[in-house]
Amino acid sequence: MTAGIEFRAVTKRYGDDPAGPAAVDGISFEIPRGTLTTILGPSGCGKTTTLRLIAGLETPSAGRILIGGRDVTGLGPAQRNVSMVFQSYALFPHMDVVENVSYGLRMSGMAPAEARRRAVEALHGVGLVDLEARLPSELSGGQQQRVALARALVLQPEVLLFDEPLSNLDTRLRREMREEIRSLQQRLRLTVAYVTHDRSEALAVSDRIVVMDRGAIAQRGTPQELYESPASEFVAAFMGEASLFPAQADAEGQVLLGPLRIAPRRPAPAGPVTVAVRPEAWHVVPPGQGLDARLAKLSYLGSSYEYTFETELGPVFVVSPDVGHALGIGSAVGLQLASHGVAIVPAPRARARAG
């Protein structure tokens, strides 16, 4: 599969100091043509700078950027055939819906009648019908998001960029819009770079995910790879709720976690390791089996219970779908680990030296 977007050792520094801190530090990755890749990470990790570099809104301090095999490193936004959907939507408040969507076409010299026809067609494509004459202030947040999406799509860009597009919507609308974006991307085979800090959003929409930390790439891969096989404590914790426990790998590659013995998918080198456990990986069993635990806290969430147990490993957070058999505070139980939701990652260097 050919690359739609390619970064080759790209660095971005702000200011005049060539040795100063880099917002993006020598990163390399590809987004295959016709796929959606999410650039994910906490605030300040460099993900938005990366998106702006793709758009041509920032110029790299070093490295090369290619779109569709063409070197665009020195080209401006208008020369890249790229459209962006902004977090704020950036709709013109004095223009009605169809004027907003057709604006880019009209500015490129297209006849007004043809620009309007294509704008209406794009609006229908995102599920907006009979709203052409409304102003943005007369639309809901979800409708405004669809107008912004139609405005980007009507230009038929080679690459479509999303900058935190769902952060202003409520939970239900976020779910609906992420499904709409994913459906459109797959149907039109768009090449999409999508920036968010929301891991659930990233897992739901992505073909691949690039996790960034402090200007560098911490790990990249499919959503399943990053969730089930994180390469570090940072990725394990960032890709979803996870408890991190220091443990020891023996000479046979088995991992000893208190009284529990874990057989990793790949044998671990002997020495200190970290076990990352998702809350759904714990099974509550009768006392005397597995890890001894006593219930300290619980919360009822309708479809599940959240439990916090006191154990010899410290507090253990568990999500149980068994809402028909609630435990009482102080209940003594055992905890065992499932085969899924458990990952072995390298221990931090300091801990490894101490071990």
C-alpha cells in the first residue's frame, strides 16, 4: 500500500536556538493511502504541531514531508491539496450553510451555480438536508460539525485532517459523529490524519495509531496492538485504564506477580519487568484462589461494578460486568488474571538497576 503521507526525520523547533527543545523531534512515520491514522497523546506532546506540519501551517526545522509521493516540505497550504476540519469548526457566522460549504470553491474561481450544486451535494453526503439557508448560529453542535466536514470534503482533497473535531460535542453526539467520520472515510477511501487526546475515540475510528510523548513517537501500530501489547508503561497507561505492578521474570520467561504466575505471549528476559493489567482482566473468584483480596470501595455504573480491592500488591482496580451478584464492603475474595488485558513491559531503568 502506497503512502498518502510520509514523515522522514521531521523536527520542528520554535525560536532561534537550534539546540532548544523541539516540539517535534526527528519523527518518521507513514499514513498509507486510503486509511485513517490517529495521532494520539497528552497535551503538549506535539500532535497538533505534527498536524500543522502536514497542513503546511508550520515549516519543519529539519526533515522532509511527502504527500502522495510528492515532496511538499517547502510548499504552503494552498499547494498541498489538503483540507482541515478544526476543533472550533471555523464557520463564517455571517454566511449561511451553503455559502460556508461553497466558499473554497468560489474562491478558486468556480462558477457560483456549480459551486452551490456541489456544496448541496456535499451537505447531503454528510446527512444534512434542507438546511442550506440556515446560519451557523441556528444549528446544533453536531450539525455545525457536519457543515465543517462538508466544507472540507467538497474540495476533494488528497488528504483530510482533523484537529480534535469532537471535543465540543456531548457524549452521544461524539459517538454518532465518530461513526459518521469513520463511515465516510471508508466509503470514500480518504487518507486521513486525525488528532485527539481521547483514547476511546482513537480506538474507535483508526486503522493505525501513532502515540506521541514529548515530541517523539512512543509507539505506533493498530489499535489492538497498542491496547494489548504496549511497548512501555507510558503507552500502557495512556491507551486505557491500567494498573502497573513491578514484577520479576524468571529464567524460563515466566513472570511472577505475587502469588500469580503469568505466561507472556513472548517470553520475557529474566529480571525486573512491569505488568500492566486492564481492569477487565481480573476475575473475581472464591477466597483462597489466586491473589487474596478484600473489597475496599465499589461503584455501581449500571452495566458494571467498579471495585477497588486491597491486596499484597497494593490497591487493585477491577471492572466486573456481573451486576447480579454485588459484593459487600469488606468481602474477602480471590483475584485471578484472564489471558487478555495483561501486558508485560520493560521496567524503568532506575527500577531495573535497583533490582
